Amino acid sequence: MKKILVPFALFCVLCCSSCNRRNASLESLIMATVSDSVQVFPEALTPEDGVSANAFICLEIPQKGLRGKALRKIRKSIVSEALGEEYADMNCADAVSACLGAYAQNYLSDAREIAGGDDTQALLHTLNYAREINGEVVSLQDGILAYRISTYDYAGGAHGTYTENWLNFRASDGTSLRPELIFTENGRETLDYLLKTELQAGGHSFWNYEGAESAWLDRNFFFEQDSIRFYYNPYEVDCYAAGPVCVALPLELVVPLLDEKKLKLNLENSDE
């Protein structure tokens, strides 16, 4: 019976107690897609040298279906996380354009350093850069909007870097549901222990966290039907070859660790 009641307790925390409110859903959201790209050739070389930098950004942005305040906060958080805090106060299209412009300028700066040396021809392959950023709304349920940002970046090394970052928002007001907001302090310590135990059982060493008392393993997560899944990018808890690593903890283990006073989730998230 306990396994039934505990997830239901979370549902009660997440959901609105009044049943006559119109609940927003993924299907009710109206989205806009902001995308742009850039291709840059080093000034000291020609296109025939076959060297360039290519960048592409595509962000899905909620436009309607939630309250205006929530939409503004969500859009700002998406831009800040995907492109950088320096673009957070710009509208999405301008932010994407400015980010691509900065990428092009940084690439040209790198290219000048390499192309100006005696080993330019030997180092040409290192000037083939690439970046791709994609953002999408994945779900809207139980008062939580989940957003995934996938990034690929290559800057002339042995291999590119893939990352996946998850953002979770309280749909009613757009508050970013960070671990320090939704878990108690003791809950985070317990959660960290549970995650380390699961990672060790899977043969992972959580490299970046050993010896760092202030480091937590709960930064990148998203809610599923019966669990919370924690996501780790390459190099965070294992080598690059291991790829991304996920740990799913059942809600029955996670619910006692939540700070219900701060969580305050409900489904009163329509824009009416």
C-alpha cells in the first residue's frame, strides 16, 4: 500500500486542490521556433582550403498557453541557459543572432593565431569548428514544464562534446525548480548519497565530485511518471567513452526529501 500512497502524496503536492481550474497541457501550448545559423571562413585562408566554422541554433519557445509572467520568466531562463547570461535580457531572435555573431568573432580570433604561424598548413584541420544548440519543450504535466537543451561543440580537438541540460519550471509562475528550491538541505544530502550509491553500483566514479564538499549530483534532472531521472553528461561521472549516464530514483524514495513548503506546485497554470 505504501508504494501507492507515496507517489500519490507527490501528486497532491504538485496538483491543485481545486478541480474546476483549467489545466494547461503540452497540447495547449503555442510555440515559436527561433533559429539561425552562421558559416565563417578564416580571413587568412580561402573557402578552397576547406576550413570553416559552422554554427546552428534552434530554440523552441513557449508563446501562449501559460500566464504572461510565467512565459517571460521561462523564456529568459531558456536563453540564459542555452546561450549565456549576457543574452538573458534580449528578445530570443536578437539573442540568437548576437550569440552567433560572438561565436564567429571568437573563431576568427582563434584562426588568426593559428593561420599566422609557420605550421599553418599542418594545423588546418584544427580550424574546422562546429556548434549546434537545440532547445525543446519535452513535457508539461503535474504543474511542471520540462525543457531540454542539447548542445554539440567541436573546436578542433580529438572529438566534439555533447551535453544535455534539463530545465524544470513551475508552470503557474515560471519559477525555475532548482534542487536547492525543491529539496530540503538534509534531503539533498540524502539524495547525494543515494545517487552516489547508484553510480558506484553501475561502475561510475563521479570524477568531478570527489573531495568537493559543496558539489552535488542533483543538478540535472527531470520528472517522469514514477521517478525522477538524474542525467550526467560525459566527463561528469565517467569518461567520454562511457557516454551520458542516467540514474532514475523511484518517487517513493524522493518524496520524503522534497521541501513541500517551497515546492508549492499546482496546475493553476493557464493564461486565463
